[in-house]
Amino acid sequence: MKSAGAFNGDAFRVLLRRYARFCVVGTTGVAVDMGIIYLLADPSMLGWNLTFSKVIAAEVAIFNNFIWNDIWTFRGLARPGNVRLEWLPRFGKFNLICVAGIALSVLLLNLQIYSLGINLYLANFISIGSVSVWNFLMNLRFGWYQSP
């Protein structure tokens, strides 16, 4: 019989391992986001509106991250009998959770650029990092969590 302390330590290690995977996946999302925001918002490229460009870049990154998180980070946490049709509701939850993160990210991005004068790409990186923990915990709880 394991003590409560040992269980909590094991559970914490599993949680940290999942968060590390979430961050690795998130890094691919950052690359996707940065590439798209460069293509859309940079004056040497398309030069579109920053907020509009950020929303598009973030949504494409969200789709990328969902696929990899479903396959790798949260593998085994989905309900038994996982079939392809069950991806759609999970993606819906993932997207809704991340949309709140996008809103916060856009707010932080604009604040950093227009109020603090921070470089676009540094500000974007800071914005993404700021919402990663919240996105992880909310998706763990509501996106992939399997009720006992």
C-alpha cells in the first residue's frame, strides 16, 4: 500500500512529464504561430493587421497542437473506445479553451507592443508563454480527463 505522499509524488511526476510533453508540442505551435504571423503581419510580407494576423496564426497553431497533444501528450486519457469521431468534441473543447488563451495573448501582445514598445516577436513569445500553463491545466481537466 502506497502512502499518500508517495502517491502525490508519483502523480506530480506524471503531471510534470505531461506538461513537458505539452511544452514540446507547444514549441512546434510557437514555430507555426511565428511563421504565420511573420508571413501575415510583417511589412516586408503581406503587412496585414496585427490582431487579425495573430488570430489566424494562433488558430493554425492550435490545430497543430491539438493533433500532437491528442497523439502524444494526453494519449491514454481519452475515454475508452476512442474513435475518430470522438476527436471532434475534444478538438471543440481544446479550441474553446485555447480561444480564451488567444484573447489573452492578443491583449498581452498589443499591450507589450503599443504600450511598452517591445519587439513583435519577443512580445509574441512572451504572450504565448504566459497562457501555456493555463491552457495545459484546463485541457487536462476538461479536454482529455477521463472520469473515474
